[in-house]
Amino acid sequence: MTYRIQGEGVNPTNGERSGRLSPFSQVTHKGEEMKILVSTEQTQGKRKNDFCFVPEHEPVKFGFECDREAVDGHCGCKRSLVGMYNHKATTTFRVIETPINHDHLSNMIFESLKDSGWVTEKNRVQMGIEAIDQAKEINRIAETFRDGDVLERRGNKIQVRT
Ligand SMILES: [Zn+2]
């Protein structure tokens, strides 16, 4: 699954940010730092159907979704991400720079899938690939925004909370 990025993204080829955030447009790459997404309470309540059951700063990943759920449906799975450790959901999450690398992030996701009972002897390899793909996708999204940006998810769109 590839998520669409809405709003003031950073152009990955030249690092330029479009639109009104230009004073802060330079994306700094400090070698081993990479961006990931973590849970935050910031901006909770801006939408009436917000929820955050994940502790602040816990890394989040994409969860499994119901087929017929609407973005603002009762379940909430199409507008939230899931805490890697507590396996609960949040509608608000933040971009942070961290010293972890892709392998580490992939492992965290794999362990999280394992913890929540998705990994079996038969699908182990497939779930490993899923974890690597998700790590790439999370990082791709996070790198498009600034360190500290609070984001939300609307189905397959990810955008800055305003
Ligand atoms: Zn659902």
C-alpha cells in the first residue's frame, strides 16, 4: 500500500518544501538519523472522532483494516495508526528524527506483528517482507514532513494537522 501525501510535502529529489512553510524548507540529513512516526496527543480533539490510546512517543505502524470501514467510521481503522508495543490506535502522530536505521525499524515492525499474533510458521517470510515494506513506507512518509510535524491519516492520505 502506498499512501498519498497531502499538503506541504518536501520534494524528495531536491529537498524543497512547497507552499507556505518555506522559511523552514531545508531538510537536514544528519547521516544516520532517519525519520519515523510516533504517537502524540498533540492536536487531539481537533476532530470530534479523535482518539489516542497509544502512549506519547511510542512508534506507530499501519494496522490491519476492515473492508467496509469509512474514514470516519465507528472502528477508526482508516484514520489511525497503531502503536508498535501496545497495539492500540491513535488518530494523531508526529514525525521524529531518530538514530535507528531501516533494519532496526523493520525488526521493530516484525516483532510487533509477532507480538500481536500475526506471524505463523507458514507466513513468517511473507510477514518479514511486509515488515520491510512497512518500514520503507513509514520512513518515506516521515521524510516528506518536518521533524515535529503532527500528522493525520484520512484513509490512504497522510497530511499535516492544521
Ligand atoms: Zn476497522
